[in-house]
Amino acid sequence: MRILVIDKDETRADYLRQQEINVETTDDIAEAFSLMKNNDYDLVITENNVDLDGLDLIAKTRRASIETPMMVLTESEKNLKDMATAFGHGADDFQAKSIDNKELLCRVNALIRRANWQTSKTCTIGGFIINFDQKTFKLGQRDVPLTDKEYQVAELLFLRNGTIVTREMFLDHVYGGINVPERRVIDLFLCQLRKKMKDAQKNTEYEGNAPIVETVWRRGYVAREPIGNEAKVAFGSSTTVIRQANHAVRTSTPRSQRRRLYPIS
């Protein structure tokens, strides 16, 4: 992990170094831009104040097609106007400089993890294809029109393919901490997304397939290959088709008595 910290104060950088992170520092915006052009950083953390114009740096790097994740630390109190300006310039996170070191570390890891998820331009689940660069969503070659919020919900589900996504994670991904509504709004977006996906499957080879977006009771949602699809799983030297068996268990057994008979990869 390699991070560039742009700050006159070395305190943050020293803390990150104590976490065994490779940290480089500068207190000059021009030098920072040069470093970003010539080096591959996992994350850039820049202060924004009267002496260091971190927002100008972000705008400049985005115009230069440098997509390194960037976090802004402001000396002033965190407020909606400044936050909106930072995100508008291309920032990936915006925090007060007084942020606790442990929270800072959590956010650093989350930003880098999110960036790594998007190294692949596309992801396909159950015939549905999402293109993270072009912001498109298709079933095979057929476009599935989504609103901005529906696309962002689908984007996170596909990025987290096979992993449970909580409502809090959706809210953070869709709203970025600005004017966050009630958690239940995510259920509405999921309902609309599922309906559009089901409608797209009509009169295609995918019609009748089990849904790829599942509700995980009291935990969230997960996108994965439909259980009705056959998938081969190796047990030692033998290979067994198991998804159909699990589908039968789910559909013929009361919920309280269900258990998975076989592992699924």
C-alpha cells in the first residue's frame, strides 16, 4: 500500500507509517501533482486550507485523467457546502482534519478496497452485464434502462458479487454522506431494480431463471448466480452438480427447517 500525504504537518503521515503503510509526503501542490503524474499511488490524502489548495489539485489531476482515489482533510468545520464542492472537484472522501486516527485508517482502507474492486471494467452475473466505465447495465446485448440511483445500487451489488451488502453500505455508496434519507429508501431502489431485471428477462433464454439479487434476512442483500443454475463443485477428484439439490431443499422445506446440504463455491 502506497500513499501520498500532502500536509505541512507530518503527524498523520507518521501515524500511517506506524501501521506499516508506505507513506510519502510533500507540502507543495506543484510537487504533489508531479509526483502523482510519475508514480502509482493507492491513495492521496491532501489538506485543504489557505496555504494548500487541495481542491485545485484534485480538479487538476482529474483533468489529467489521473484516477487515484483522493481524500480531503479540511482545517475548518466539516460542512455540506465545502463537502459538495470537494466531491464536485472529484474527491472520493471529505473529512475534518480533526478526524480520529483510527477512523482515518478505516477510511483509507475502505477507499483503497473500493478502488481495487473497480479494476475490472465489467462484471457478469446471471447474464446481466454491468460496465463500470460506461455506466451501462445489460442483459446479454439488451440494454436495461436504470435511473442513477438504481444503477448505483446495482453497481455496488456487482462490485460485491457474492458478498452481503447492508443498507448502510448502499446509503454510503449512493449518497456519499450527503442528505442521506431513511434506510428504507434502499428497499425501494432494490424493488425497482429487481422489477426491471425481471421484465428484461421476458421472452429471452433467461426467462424463468431465479433472481440474482437475494434478500438476506436482517442483514442486507447479495447478488450471485441464480441457485437454479447448475454449477460444478469439485470434491477431491470428483465433480458433482449441486445447485439443483439446494434449490429443491429451499423450495420444498419450511424456512425454519432449511439447511444447505452441500457447499456451494
